[in-house]
Amino acid sequence: MAATQGEDSKRVTTAKKPFVIPQFTAKDYSSFFLAGALCATLTHGAMTPIDVVKTRIQIDPAFKKLNLFSGTRYIVATEGPAALLTGFGPTAVGYLVQGGGKFAGYEFWKKQFSQIAGDQETAVKYRTAIYLSASSVGEYVLVLLHDSAWILTPMSCTGSSPTSCSRP
């Protein structure tokens, strides 16, 4: 049966949109790394004084009955304000690498999983799964690298106190 003119005008052409995936360069990934490194280093480094006081409360009997504020005052009075930054260096370096790797890895895996989706419509439909998977895989790779460093690098303790140990 032939289609009438009214039926032809109601037909909708469904042309697929072109599948556009950004082609990131090494410069782009460097920018992602730098952004993640900066964010993670600043946020975790800023928490170093809290971590110092918390650790002292947990392991030093002299701090047993102190809270965060009184512990902070005690450390500043007995050791000076610089003591609150104990461990800042390793924390900053560790989170610089971890945060940078996480941001760059997330963008890398997000692109890979979007390509696996096959087309724009599918990638948009499953974007939450793509984002979560990219984040998970990126973090998993970093954990593997981090744990390998822990296994291959022995702790070096120079004193009898647990706070005198440095770790990678």
C-alpha cells in the first residue's frame, strides 16, 4: 500500500549525532595531574596539625585526657608551633602523587569507557556508570602502585617511639 503525502511528512529521520570524544594530549593530562596534585596536597596538608594532635592523643599517655584544642595548646607550649607540622612533608608528597594520579587517571579511564560504550547516546545513557567505573579503576591502579611501594620499601625507624618511623 502506498503512503499518502500526510504520512510521509510525519516520518522523522533519526540521524545519529557524531560521537565526539576529546583527544587529550600529554599537556592535557599534565594539567589534570597538576589540578589533582594541588587540590589533594592543599586539603590533606591543611589537616596535618589535626592529625598530629589526634595521633599524640592515641599513643602518648601525657595526652590521654586532652582533647583536640587542649592537645594543640599543649604541643605549641611544649614544642612550639612547628611541631604541629610534623609529617607535613611526606603527607604533601604522598597526596601530590595520589591526587594528581587520581585526576589524570579518572580522565583517562572516562575516555576509555566512553569509547567502549560505542556511541554518544549510549555513553550519555550510562554516564553515571562510566564516571563511577573510571573513578574506581583510576583509584585501583593507584592503590596497586602505592601498595607495591609499601611492600618493596621497608619502614625505617630511628628511635624507640612509633612517631619516629618514616614511611614512603
